[in-house]
Amino acid sequence: MIGTTIKHYQVESQLGTGGMGVVYRARDTRLNRPVALKVLKSELVSDADRRQRFVHEARAAAAITHPAIAQIYDVDEQDGTIFIAMEFVEGRTLRELIADNELDLRSSIDIAIQISDGLAKAHDKGIVHRDIKSDNIMVTPDGHAKLLDFGLAKLLDPSVGEGRRITDQALVETVAQTQLGVVMGTIAYMSPEQARGRRVDQTSDLFSLGVVVYEMVTGQLPFKGDSPVDTMHAIAFDEVQPITVVRKHLPPDLQRIVSRCLRKKPADRYPDARALADDLRRLKQDLDSGVQRSLPVDEQVRRGLDRLRRAIPTGPTGLVAAIVLLVLVVWLLVDIGTLVALSIPCLLIYRRVRTRRDRLLKRLVSRIRSLTEVQAILVRDGRITVVVAKAQARVYIHVNNLVEKSNGKLFHGEPFEAVVRDDLNEAQLLETLREPGVAYVRKDILSN
């Protein structure tokens, strides 16, 4: 089709192919601007009902205007071929950036915020994307994210009528028939309700966006299987490995956000995309200011139970371990003398546990003071203030990593928080050092 003209769009080059059809770069001869022209496969709109539904969806999506959503300009038909003219976005797909390791934590969060804002605008209009994945997000050279193909995913719906539900069997059959097509590339981003062939709403988009965020910050997908059906089963039933386990030193608050997006039940996820965007913005502010927040208590309990469940052996080994534990408990209950003998070391262990927080704090301060940029360290009610002359990114990262490791070793008590400050002049610093809670002062500061 290169060199031909469809309506008033002159086809210039091919951009790519996919399960829906072929995408070309074209020029709108009326407005003299580049567009992305998507020519759809005929089988996707083979019957009149589906063609009518698709045109309706495309027109609804065209009504969405947001910086993070690629605009749909036109949807039309010529000689039995349906095409869509969309905004031409210069840049690279998010999948390409992830594959080339070109995303850092802050840029990943910024992209997630932009897409969340775009979803909030679309959801307000009652439109669900249904096919959010890293291939459908373009990032321009100046860092602006654009979500593509809004409303087009309904073409993959194997049902004909709007009121007809997709069954699990129908969805699996569709996947089996299109393993080399777009569905194969989309499976890993499906929500549990999509994977199980149930109706979806806006929370399905939030699950898929959670998968994308997981992929951006870890470099891998949370759900993978040897076959499409295995992957769908993992999405529907398996718990995902925390991002802080896959990649060390990621903020615990980011784990909380991703975990909430990836909850199996839609009601347990964020209520809407705007709430997700608000949480991501707070996390970005914390990273910019150097504040380290710990996971909420409920998330810590959930992670602890997950670790315990993974640690408990199963099969014959688990049965043997359970029998040995039962015998030990019975023996202890019968032998009172043994209980008395064990009480002394138990008391010593209890005392050591009680003082563990103080020892961890002392060790944490010792490690932070090893940074040459640190001028002083103040500790008040578990909040650690690190004073530096000039804050650098590596100082923030190192301090936050040390705090996160220490919080991970806490058995009881409030978790530590840290803030890095470089906004104190000499007089303010000296005034601060007169207050209680000074844990460290560099020698040259004292000499002044």
C-alpha cells in the first residue's frame, strides 16, 4: 500500500504489523500533517454487527482528549477496508525502552503517573482500554508517554453481541487459535477477570497498568508460563513475587502500590485511576525529598505471611517436619523440668530482642556517617535527619537503602524514617546541633 492514497491519506511507509492489521505512516493531504494509519484485518470486522460496534467504539475513543492518550482523528471505510487515522507519535515503545534498560526508577514512576492520568480521563467517559501493555505505550524523546489503541481491544472480543458474556472455554479457544498473533502478546498483561473470561471494568485497566509498572521497575513480567493457558492460570490464581524481592532497594511504598494494582479481586484494587495517580505522585515527592517510608502494617503482615507460606515445606518433607514439631511440643509439655531449663535462655533472647531496635539504630547511624558528604546526623523519635552540604542522588539512594535494610530487620517498634537535608546554612546547622538528638557531627564542623 506504500505510495497509494486512501481517502485523503497518502501512505508513505510501513511502521509495523500486529494481530489487528498493519500500521503505516501516512500524510493527511488536507491538513498536511503526519498520521499513523491502521488498516484493520478484514476478519476482525467481518460481520455487520461487529463493524458497527467497532465504529461506535472508535468514535467514542476519539472524543477523549488528553496529553497521555494518542488522539484518534478519523475512522472510515474504503472498498470494504476499515482504517483508523491516529496521531503520529515520534518516539519508542515502552517495551523497547525496557529491553534496552533505558528506564530508571523516577522515569518509570513519571510514565506511570502520566498513563494513570490519561486512564482517569477515559474512565470518566466510561471507556475502558482493555489492552494496556508496554507495546501500546509510546514515549517521546522528551519523556512524554502516549497510550495507543484506545477502545480498539474490543475487536478481540470473541462474542458478537454486546450483552453476551465470554466463557472461559471461548477465551481459551481464541487464545489457542491466535498464539502467534496479538493475543499471545497481550496475555501477560491480562487482568484475572479477563483471563477467566469475565466482564471487565476500569479496575481491569489498573491491573494491566500494575503489570506494566512491575515490568518497568524490574525488567521482567510478573506472570509467566510455558504456554498461554499456563500464563492465564498464573494471572488468575498465583500470587506475584514482590518487586522488592526481584530487585533490591526499590522503595517499599512502590511495592505497596504495585501490590494493590495486582490484587486478584477488582474490589481490592484502587477504586479508580485518579487514586493510583495520587499515590504515585506522593511516592515521587518522597523520592525527590529523600523521605523513606515503610510499608503499612497490613502490607507487612501480608508479606510476612507470604514468606512464611513459602518457607513451610510441602510434600513428604513437610509431613516429616510437622511430625517432628508435634513430638517436640508434646515432649516439652510433659517435661516441666525442661521448660524451666529453657526459660532462662528464652528470657535472655527476649531481652536481646527488646534492645534490637536500639542496636539497629546505632549500626544504621554508623553506616550513614561513613559517607564523606555527611556533615551531621540527628535522631529524634526514630526519624533520622542527615545533613549534607550538597545533596547528590547517590546519597539519597544509599541512605534510603540503608534505612530499608534496617527496617527489614526490625522485629518490633516503629520503623525508621530518613530525610536528607542540604538547605541549612552554617548558622542554622550550628543552631540545630544545640538541640537534643545529635548522633554524629563531622570533626571539621566541630572545629568551626
